[in-house]
Amino acid sequence: VINSYLVTLVFLNSIVDWNVYPLSRSSTIVILTIYKEDMMFASNSLLLL
């Protein structure tokens, strides 16, 4: 369910780890990790966090 929702937001599912969802737009990168009920975001842009 969460995977389908993130794909609609243009996140890609990593082929190395199914719990990592990278998103790249021009010079901006967002990485979302999911483990059980926890989510962590990392980005090089403060506006996206």
C-alpha cells in the first residue's frame, strides 16, 4: 500500500533495498527510508524536508 502511494508521488523503489525510495529532480535529491513503522527523510534541500 505505501509503495503504491510513494510511486504516485514519483518516488522510485530502490533495486538494492526495497525500503529505500530515492527521488531526484535536477539538483535536488530526496531519500526516504522505511523500516517497520518508522520513516526517515534526507535531502540536500531544506525546503523539501
